[in-house]
Amino acid sequence: MSNVPQLIRDVTIAESGRFEAARNQVIVRPYPFPYRAALAVSNDLDSSSPEAFEAWHAYVNGRKPTPNGDGLGLEVADSFWIWSGTGNTTLALHYQFPDEETFVDSPISGRIVELAKLGWFDTLHSLGNWRRDVRLTEPSDLSAGKPKASEYATASRHEVLYAFDKLDRLGIKPEVYVNHSGSPSNVGGPWGFYQKADVKDHPLYCMDLMKNAGIKYHWIDAATDTEKFGNDLSYSDNESLAVALARFPWAPFLRRRVQDKVVPVELPSDPRLARQMLLNIFNSSLFTLPAQDGQLFYAFKRYRGAYQPTASTFPIQVTSAELDELERQRGCVIVYQHFGVFSHLGRSPLIGRRMRRRTASPVFDQHAVACWEDIAERWRSNRLFVAATGRLLNYLWLRRALIMQTEKLPEKWVVTLMNFQCPVLGNRPVTASDLNGFSLLVPAEAPDVVVILNGASQPLKVTRDIDPVHPDHHAVYLAWSALEWPQK
Ligand SMILES: [Zn+2]
């Protein structure tokens, strides 16, 4: 246990994120009925040609024959950029840098808008590429013969204002924001060093603008699992939890870079909060963290695995054995990918990087097709919930933020959905659009269960079924409605 932080060495399964259906209570089911585990793929668009993008989505999301086989009809969304930089023909609204005088809409921008409005582009992969590498912006770089001040990246809040105004005018509202290698518009949180979006006195500071624009969830570089497949795993006993804690690669989470030095990451001074932060890092898909400006934001974890996450490594990243274990432990995984990139297996990282190239149709080889078919089979057999990253996170958020009241009368229980209370996104009423797949667990012996939105005159049209995952419980639910891919 030596590598496990002292603060959590005595943790038990009750605190570890293990889900238990309550004895005599109504609670929100971990995932929509009837699924036992959940998966999303969070794909960074880097290098994705518009052709490769259409090819792999037609196979994964569509329902028609494709070169990879018949479409699987899965809900797997994608990410986009505002700016890709000059000549970078990928999934961006502009093939230009943010400091250009005027912007031209890229040839793919219409398609991005069309799909974003339908929910298929739910993620901004940062705002995109700036002309120069932002990692050359530290004043300390001015010494030691590094680039002159005039060569440093300039990035400003005006550019961010343009970006969100553009999205607003286009009528698209991504809710997820994931950092992109070296972008100044990245968020750093407790591990921040080159990331500028959450640095209050930096010219690019824009955490407030992102929140106003409707960004709810951030993936930051540090929130990456390299070994542990999935979070919110229910450990069966304290021994298996202790093994998992000892196997967890703690070191990258416990340090941060400050210019050329590596220092311990700052944990909350209150030991209870510090303990909770460590537990979240270990086994939460979605949790709050302080940004570099001190404000709380929602971070989520992505699973990378040991290799660079590309179309080539996907089948060794998401294996049947990992998925079996995820189902057994009723966990949730958000897979980190770059389906626009082909990389060679088994090469050293240095050579491997040089040999990377764009994927072309058909994007997936036989190994990756088998991997997708396995995922689709688990979805079709009602075991694995597969949803767009933002929609999966919305469900996980609802579990944390929803306030309910249950009135237990002899002939029926009346569950009122009061409101949402959230330390990050604030308090607000519950609306019908929040309730896709909304599922409650009730004790099997409970009488009729009526579910009502606070203030509504009619109850929700819920269904009640024996729960296949949680013994002695029934599910009271609204069916999940998946996105439909617009066939070309
Ligand atoms: Zn990227």
C-alpha cells in the first residue's frame, strides 16, 4: 500500500463510490433502465479528414451498409474546433488562426452546424490552434536564448468572445470542453501550468465566458486513466478495493509542473475535502475541482490506456475482458480517442509519432470492427448504455444535483422532482428535457409510485419493471431515446 496516499489508506467500499440501492427509499438509478454499465467515446478530432469522419460515423452511428459492415446505430458523438489553423483541413469552422484579420467559413462548417444542432457535435476540443505554441508564453522563456517576446503566442479574450458569439449566431451549444495538446484555451485546474483559460490575470482568461456559453463539463489533461478502466466501479469487498488502490498509478495525480520544476499538487487544506478529492480521482467519472481562478468546475475523466489512443489501438484499448469487468462492477467509462489518426503498433513512441498519419475510409481494421461489434452487442442486449459524452455526463450530473421528495401514503408513493441544486451550475427547476431515460429505483414492495415534476398538474408517464441489475428493486422510468444519425 506504500504508494497509496496516506489520507485514503483506510477507505472502505462504502466510501469508494460503490453503488447500493437504498432499502426503503426512492433513488435515481445509476444509469437509464435497464443498463448496468455505461460507455461514451470522447473523440478528439485531430487530423480527422472530413471523409474519414463521415466514413466512421456512417458505420458506428448509421444503419446502412458501409465498407466496415452494416451501420451499428450507436450514439457516439464527436468534437470540433473553431480554428484549425492555416491549411489544416479538418473539423473546424475556420481553416485559419485566431489572429487572422477576417475569417472564412470552412467547407465543412455547414455540416458541423447541421450535426451539432442534432447533438452529434457535443464537444469543443478546446477552441483550436493558435499560430504559435502557447508553451512559449512564460516570461521565464525570455532568458536562455529562447524566442523573442514578439514570437510568443498572443491569445486574447476577444478571440474567445468571437468564438462563443459565432456559436451563438449559428445556434449551437456544445456542453463539453476537452483540452487539446498545447492550446492556450485549455483549462488547467489544480495541475495547471501552460493552460491559460482559467488563469484570472491572463489576457485569454475565459472560464466565465465558457460557463455563460453553456459549457458544463471539462476534461483536463491530468484527468486521464492509463490503467484503470472506468470509474464509479462498485468494488465487492474491502480486499479488492485495497488491491485496486495499490495498483492505481497515483504519482501523476499528486504532482504538478511549475515552469521547470515539479512540485506536489495542492490538495484542499480541510482533510475531509482532500480525502474526497483523492477518492474522486480514484473512482469518479465526474467531480468538482477548483480551477486556477479558484472557482469550482466539473471535470470528467477519460480512459487512455497505455498506448496513444488512435483508431489502430482502439481494439487493445477497449477489450472484451475490460468491458466484462466494467459490467460486473457496474461502472462507467469515457474512452479517449483520435479516430482520425492511424498509428503503427509496437513502434517506439519517437518513431511511432513520426509514422502517424490520417485515417482513410474504411477507418477501422478487422480488430477495431470486432471491438465495435462487441460494444454494439452489449448495447443491444440491454447491458451497456452507450451515449454521447455530454448526454451521459448530463445523466451523471442529474444523479448528483436532483432534489426529490417522496411522500409515502399507504396506497401510493408520490415522488416530486423538486429542483436541481448544484454548486457549479447553480439551482434551477427540472424540465421535461432533463428527463431522457430518467430512471428511479424503488423497493420491490413499494405500492404504486407516482412521479411528478414540481408544479405540474399531471404525473409523468413512467413505466415500472423488475430491475435486472438491482435485486429486490423495481425500476420506475422513462425510456431512453437515442439520437438518430441523419443518413446521407
Ligand atoms: Zn487534440
